Amino acid sequence: MPELSYEAIADGLNVCTSQWHRFGTDAVLLAEFSAYRRKERVCDLGTGCGIIPMLMQRKDAPQEIYGVDIQPEAIDQMRRGMAASTGIRSRMHPVCADLKTLWEGAPLGQLDLVTCNPPYKAYQAGLESQLTAQKIARHEVLCNIGDICLAAKKLLRFGGRLCICNRPERLADCIAAMRSQGIEPKRLQFVAKAADAAPWLFLLEGRSGGKPFLNVLPLRIIADGNAVTTRLTLEEYCEKPNL
């Protein structure tokens, strides 16, 4: 196991991070973009250290959240973060499972929202990290966007939502994968470091069984696209574009 540390994201909420499983700006933005609601049942696929389920505890926490990851070390970190936190409001379920097969007793067809911050690089595209956990997080070596959309389709009720983030060069792949599973892209937002800079990220919401209509939101400006000051609350972070 790598060295562990704890990042306070709010009073009573601590995320266990390591060199293998940590988080950045994209996870914070995705949690906010998902527009989760208090009465919803949620699953975060590829949850890593559990940052998205933990961020959802801050305000209007969903009633139930599954955090799923194939790597036991990631699920151990999620459990450690939960144990070190006193502000958890949801029923939280850390699950070590392969999203391609899900797990025994998975709430098929019952969830309102699935989130995923997926591997951004297609298999064998770009330089692969030497660290196995980082390779899994960055490259589609264990799952691809098609696998993620298929898993989401199995978990979502009719009308349920899938929210993902990815690099702009993967937008066509993500839209195609959603539509192949009957998940219609409904909301899209690009994120850039400056108004005149090319976007480095997009956020996309699809609705299971939805009708075609894509709402493109205004460009989101985030000055630092690589890191986030984790001690800021989510509202403070989203109100300050010059971190």
C-alpha cells in the first residue's frame, strides 16, 4: 500500500488519498454538474478513493450511494475516508466489483443517477504510466466508455441519468456509446482555463430513454485544470475561477 493521507473537503468529511488513488478538479466539477438530489439513489462507477460520493455528502446528500471500483486498494481508501468522517448523510456502500459484470445484488434498473470519471485515453493511446493503478485510471485497459454506458444502462431506471466527464477529443466516442445503450445526451458543458483557450474537459449528461435534444451550456472557466485546493468547500471552489 502507498502512503495514505486525509484531505478535508468539509467539516466532518475527510477523503483518504494516496499516490495511487487521489482526485482533481474534474471530480469536483462532475459532482456539481450531476445535480444530484436528496431523494435519489446514486452509483459512482470507478469511484477511486470515493471522492464523488464524499463530495455529495456536503449538501442535499442523496439517500443512498454505491461507490464501485475494481481495485481493492481504492475501496479500502473509500472505507477509511468514511471511517474518518462524521458528516456522512447517505447510506454509502463501497463495492469492489468489475463494472462489466457488476455485483451480486446490484440494484438493477433502480437507480436515479450514475456518475463516472472514466479513463480518458483509449487503450494504447499515448504514453502509459508505469504504475498499475494510474494506468487503470488513465487508460481503457480494464473498461472502456462502452462498458461504462452498458453498466449505467443496467443500473438506471427509465429516465435515470448518466453523468460523465472526459477530454474533448473523446466527445464523439462518448455520445456514440451513450446512444448505443439508449441513453440520450441531454446536457453538455465544456471547461476551459480561459475564455480564449481550447477546452480541456467536457461534462455530459445522458438520460435513459430520453428523446433527442442536447442543451449546450455556457463555457465554464476554471483557471487551473490540473489540481484543486481540496480544503475549499464545493460552493467556494465553484465561485472562485482563479484557484
